Amino acid sequence: MNKLIQLRGLFLLKAFRPDVSWVGSLITNIPEVFVKHIVALAGTCLSSMAFAAPGFVIDSSTGPRTDAIVMEHVIYTGACPGSSLDPVRGYFFDPEMPTAEGRRIRIVNITAGMSADPYPYTDRQYQSGGRSEKIDFLPRSHHGQRYFSVTEGMNDFEVTYSDGGRVVSTKSFQFPVTVLTRYEGRWPVCRVENRCSSGPNGTYCYPQTVCECR
């Protein structure tokens, strides 16, 4: 056990030296079980570093994702042309800042090209469950009341944490946005309705086909 502790200490001391030639000789001269412990320790350190930055958890059809905000832009062709782009729902999280009673966050999108009067922002509770209240994202360049504006590509954010109106921390982070474009044919939906009209000789009814785009 003492040897394992010494090896772990040596690994951590050497980890940031540019010369890593010592690793090969070290591994070849220690039992395999200690090598496994060293590899596991390194993996734990890297995993913690990978998830240390603030970000978003995004709802998707395949489950929560934390790598990007992905939206689908549908362009309709055919007899009923048009387009649709629905908002995407997600939540903010920060592994280094726990949720707390009365805590709030204010996230501002300061990406180049965004309207600065004001910059798009959202103010949310950050009280429980390790994440904020829901946030609905939509691509656009100005601030809106209902949706938090983002733009395609890498977005730059500033987040301010406050407890009871007192600012406790401010951070900057980046998060990517991808908009996927899909083309889809759309055609009118038709149905037959009875139309009636009144005249001198009574009421006359006749069938009429009614079509509408949906």
C-alpha cells in the first residue's frame, strides 16, 4: 500500500513535466496491478477536468445531451411551402457552483453579432437539483421575453450567480449551437363539406371540396 501511495505521488508530481520519458521505465518496473491504479487515477483527473466548465443540459429525442444545442430547421416544399424552427428546451448547470435556496443566475449571450441593446439574457432560479429552471432557446440576434436567443456556431456567455440579490460569482463560458436543415414536401389536406344556400325555391345543398395547408 505504501508503494502504491508513493507511485501515485510520483505520477502527480511528474504529470506536468514536458519530458515524459520517465513513464515508460516506471511502468516496466512496477507490477501490473499498480499500473492499473495509476491509469484509473489519471482517468479520474481527466474526467473531472472535462466537466468542470458551466454549460447546458439539452432535452432531445435521444435523451439529455451536454455537448451542443441542436435545432432542426424544416423547409417545406410542394403546394404548401414554408418553414418551421421550433425552440429547444434545456437547463443550465455548473459542476463547481452548487444549487442553493434563493440562488439565481443571469446568463447573458455576448456573442459577436448579437444586438447589445440589451444583449440577450435570461434570469432563472438555481435552487435545487443541480440545475436551473427550464430555458427555451431559439436562434435570433436580439433579446426576447419568452426565448433565450442564441446563434449558430460557438456562443459566448457570461453567467452571474446571486444569493438574495447579492452577487457571489461571475463566470464566462462557451457553448456551441448547431442548426440542421431538412427539406420536406408538404401538401394540402382536403375534405368534402356540404354547403347550403337559400333561395326562392327553398334550400339547396351541394358538396364542396375544401383544402388547407397544415
